Amino acid sequence: VRETLESRGVLGQLKARIRAEVFSALDDQREPRPPLSHENLLINELIREYLEFNKYRYTASVLTAESGQPEVPLDRQFLANELKVTEDTSSKSV
């Protein structure tokens, strides 16, 4: 079964999903997180965009759960404006 799951490329995804669920279960809601600063919100969003671009979806879900980042990603144009980045045709595809 392991070899079959591995050959289908599913085993790594299952392991990542289990890790994400374990982290979620271990996340102690009784201990409040520090408030998410504007700067950290932007940094986390850049990290999430990188993870999503590279198809690290389960890692992105752990980041979102642990950081308190909003579930809905920030608008890319808003992010570019906040970081004072000008996008061109080559950077928009990234």
C-alpha cells in the first residue's frame, strides 16, 4: 500500500495533512496568540503566496492556522501597494 501511495504521489500529501491536523489539535486555544501586526500580516501573506505557488498547500494551511492569518488571502494588488512593488507582466504570472 505504501509503495502504491508513494508512486501515485499521495503519500507525501497524506503525511502533510496528518501533520497539519496534529498541529491543529495541539494548538492550545486557551493560550491567546499575540495580536497579528500589520507587518507580520504582510510577511505571512508573502510566505503563503510562495507556499501556494509551489503547491505546498498543507504547509500553507498550517501557517494559516498557527499564525492567525485570515483564511481568505489578501488581494495581490493590495499587497503590492502596501509593499510599494510595481508588477509587470513577468511578475504577475508568479
